[in-house]
Amino acid sequence: MIDLHYWTTPNGHKITIFLEEAGLPYRIVPVNIGKGEQFRPEFLAIAPNNRIPAIVDTEPADGKGPLSVFESGAILQYLAEKTGKFLPADTRGRAEAMQWLFWQMGGLGPMAGQNHHFGTYAPEKIPYAINRYVNETNRLYGVLDRRLADREFVAGAYSIADMASYPWIVPYERQQQKLEDFPNLKRWFETMRARPAVERAYALAAQVNPQPVTDERSRAVLFGQTAASVRGKPA
């Protein structure tokens, strides 16, 4: 059984997509990040960066008791290796998938995240910051569009690279992007959206968090963190 400590963010969606695709038994443990639940000591014990998602595998392969994993990319890799699914076994195929997983973790996610922050959440709209991250998101969309010009999925076969990237494209309108400008990406996006496991993952998100709220209190919790946060004392 996988205990998934989860909230309804792009990084959270990555893991529910994998679990639904793999048919691996799991249990959702909601962590409402707008209410500061990520600072609870029991969550910090498995996720030292105070971020969702994190998992606890109650039946790891080594049989030595529960194993916790944090960071969405590491979780995807761990689950792929555990199940033998969605990560090629051959050297070159694995390298392709892992490169694009790291591309998402180091590029698409952080840049789109800053796009969301300065364009939607920041109390002061700073044109330079907004333009910087909208443009960089646009560049990354172009990279992905070019990659998908001659293949159905990001690494060729459907893999954790697709599961990692798709949730960060879902809010494309908020990111001030037009899918029509990226025909290969648009085709891939529509293919991903139509997958039954993806549909189930997003339906689950609507059940866990039916009325997303970002008010002044939640903004302070989400964006006012300092070193005190990792000591279990939110700023």
C-alpha cells in the first residue's frame, strides 16, 4: 500500500496519475497546504522540505518496514522502479525518460510556478517579473513542442516524463500561453487529457479539494516561509 500525502497541485497530480495508471493500491492523506498542514511535525518527518507530495510505501521491496520518499520526481522514479512500469528498462530508453523528467523538475515546473506566482498571486504586479516568466514558459513550451514533432510521447513510449509534464501544462491559460501556437504539444496534451487514468486523477482532485481558496491567510502560509518553516515553526 502507498500512503500518498497529497494536495491538489501540479506536483500532486503527477503522483495520482502514476498510481491510477499503474493500478497500485494507495490511500490519500490530504495535506492542505493553504492551512499550513505541511508544517506538522509528522509531515516534516517524511518530507523535510515541507512540500507535497510525499509517499510512504508500507511494503517496500527490501521488506525492512515502511519507506518514505519526498520530491515528486524522485517519487515517480521510485514507483516506476517498484512496479517496472513507465520507465524503459534499456539504457537508452531510460536515459531519454530520465532526461525529460529532470527537464520538467528543473525547468518547466519552476518556471511555470514563478509564472503563476507573479501573474496570479503576487500582491504587487511587477511587469519585469511577469514578462520574464511568461517568456521563459513560452520558450519551454517551444522546447516541448519541438520534442513532440516526431514522437507520440515525450520519451517515445508513454512514461513518467509525460506524467511529470502534463500537470504543468494544464494551467496554460493562467500561464498566458496558447496551445494553438504549439501544434505538437496541443496534440500530446489532448491525448494525455483523454487517458482514463488522467481523468480519474483529476476527478479525485475535485473530491479532495472541491473549493480551492487562496486568501490572504493562505498566501501568507504559502509564500511567507523562512528557515523557521523547516524547523516545524511556520513564519
